[in-house]
Amino acid sequence: MLPRGLMISAPASGTGKTTVMLGLARAFRDRGLTVQPFKSGPDYIDPAFHGAASGRISLNLDSWAMPPDMLDAHLARAGGADLVLAEGSMGLFDGVAQPGESGNGASADIARRTGWPVVLVLDISGQAQTAAAVARGFPGFREGVDVAGVVLNRVASPRHEALARLGMEAAGLRVFGALPRRRDVEVPERHLGLVQAEEHGSLEPFIANAAAFIAEHLDLDALLAAAAGGGGPAAAPAPAAIRPPGQRIALARDAAFSFTYPHLLDAWRAAGAEILPFSPLADEAPAATADICWLPGGYPELHAGRLAAAGRFRSGLRAFAETRPVHGECGGYMAMGAGLVDAEGTRHEMAGLLGLVTSYETRRMHLGYRLAELQGPLPGQDAGARLRGHEFHYSTILAQPDAPLARVSDANGAAVAETGSRRGRASGTFFHLIAEAS
């Protein structure tokens, strides 16, 4: 059976879930507990913070993209833990309209599957008793999802807290504590979410500060007592296979290319693949001994000038692609293209393996799950394979002249224009691969 756990969720994004999650993970770890973190939904930034706070790798649990055996295999990683903390995404019940492999992508799917009670983090700025009216709708909204109580966040004053607590008492909701407004314990954000963990200049002091803040204002004993579980298998079956794209994988890894799901790298290594990291920003080329090069997403638009000036990287990548496959996801795909226009309207030359030209001069958000049927092969996958992934970026396509890589649709089955591209041994997608579709 699964260890006892809690789902840290909220009515909406931006309520302070991550601060509570990180503070709790470190505070319980400081008490000597082994804490296993998870992240519900398609997020590649939060798990790195989770790992730093807990000391254990955090994996994604995605009910839309992942089949049941894959979810169970990820949950089995909690074996040996004293407590599981899972951070939700968006609002507790927010997902897509059409179900996928194991649900519609909502954090509630995971809470129901595992039996972990939900702790709602409520941003009560601008309201008091009314916050209880919002929270009261959560218990009983979906059968099998237990709401243990709430954390009041961004409390302005003792009077504000007292009024909010009165409302929660009238609504029959347990309050685990109240957090005053503190800018120094909020994780900084940018346009795709939080600033990456490796970019945080003082990560360890920040997490220690968050843990002290949480321990001071929340009832840790009550939260630990509220944790429960029991869902999931005692011994997970083998996970749904994610075939590695090669035996020796040259993986771009730096501030411009870091959006890789932990479970993907974990699966590649479990299958015996060797990962050879290199840094395009340091003007490094992929290892000559690799048999495939993989460029993850990230923030190439913030480093477009440096990438354009990285002659060894670009010439090395082109030479690599003459004999071996190169694949890029989102930002990596953009870096493989002919050019990238930054927010100021300046065009920067990219590697030129594909004809793709993208622009950030006029921002346009592309967000959502993707189901792709490959029209041509990509490393590790044959033509005709069906893949599930997620797309999130703000670029605009100015040119995409190469053969489409896949027929791509959103979670509702509507076709999307971001089909990816293929030319020779080069391929790219705007979506990040999460799992192979059943």
C-alpha cells in the first residue's frame, strides 16, 4: 500500500501552493521524516524545487497522459517514505473536457486514486468570511476526494485572520494555519512559470527560510495526523515503456535547455541508456560518441544572442546531424530552426537544421495537452506511433516549411497547427513528450 500522504492543492493557480509544498517538505524532513514529493500534471520546473527540499526525486503524475500502469510505477517510488506530499496544478478539479489515459488531468484524479486527503491553500487577500463560501464547495464536489482542511495564505492582519477563521468554522472546515504576506518566501516567476531551481541564486537558504516560515505558522502535527493513504498497488507492475531515443544520448542541459520531465530521464536510464549532458550556452557540441542528440525545451529566447554566437555548438550540431539523429522539443526545436526573433524584434541565426522561424516579438500563448500520430520517425519512435505530451510557449511561427512530423490534436481532438517538422535526420516538436499513447 502507499504511504500516507497529502495533496497540496488550491482553488486556482497562483495561491502559494509551491511555497507551502516546499516549506512542508523541508520542515517534515527536518523532523527526521522521509518525504516523497510528486507533482500532479505536466510541470518540469516544480519537481526540481521538490527534490531540493525533500532530498528525493520528484516525479510527475499525469492522469491525462499516463496510463494506469505508468502512474502505479511512479507511485511505487514512494516505497520507504514516511510521508508523501503531492503538489497539484491549477485548481483541484481543473482538467480537460475529454478524458485521457487515466482521467482528465485534474489533481483530483490523483487524490482519488491514492486516497491522499487534500489541503487547500487559499489566497484570502481581498476577502475574509467569503473565502469560506468558496472553500465550502470543495468537500463533496467529487466522490472519493477528501478535503482535510485549509491553509489561509496572504493574511493581512490578525483581524483579517480572525474573520477568515470565523467563516471557516461556520462552514465546518478545519484551518491548519494562517500565513502572513511574505515576499521573501515566494518563488520568483517568469512567463512559463517559476524561475528554475538551478537559476535561484540562494536556493538552500530560501528553502530553509520557507520551512521555518511554514513551521512557525502551520500546525505540522495536525497536518501529519491528517495524512492518509491506502490507494495504489503494494508492488507496481512494470511501467508503460518509454523507449530511450538511443543508447548514448547527448542531452543539452543549461539555463536555455532544461525542460525535461524527470520520469523521462529516469525511464531512459532504467532501459540502460547513457546520458551525456552538454551546454550549448558554453559553446559545447554534442559528444562525438553519442548516437543521438536531444535538445529539450527551456528559454532559448532569453539567450538567443549567445546561441547565435556559439559557433562550436552550431557547427558541431550540424556535423552531428549528418550521420545521426537530432531531435528538439519546443525551445530545442526553435534552436534547431533557421532563426529566432526575440522580444525586441531582433532576428538571431539558429542552427539551421530545419527551416523553422519563430518570433517572440508578438507574444501568443500556446498551452495544452497534445496527442500526436507520427507521420515520420523520431528517435526511439517509428512512424505511426501515437504519443501524448504537453505544449506551453509564447512564440509565433513565422515559417515552418519542412515536412510535418505528426498529425497533432489537442485534448478535445481538434487539430493544431504546431505539427513539428522533419528534414533528413533532424526532427522537432512543440510539445514535450510525456508518454506513449495506448
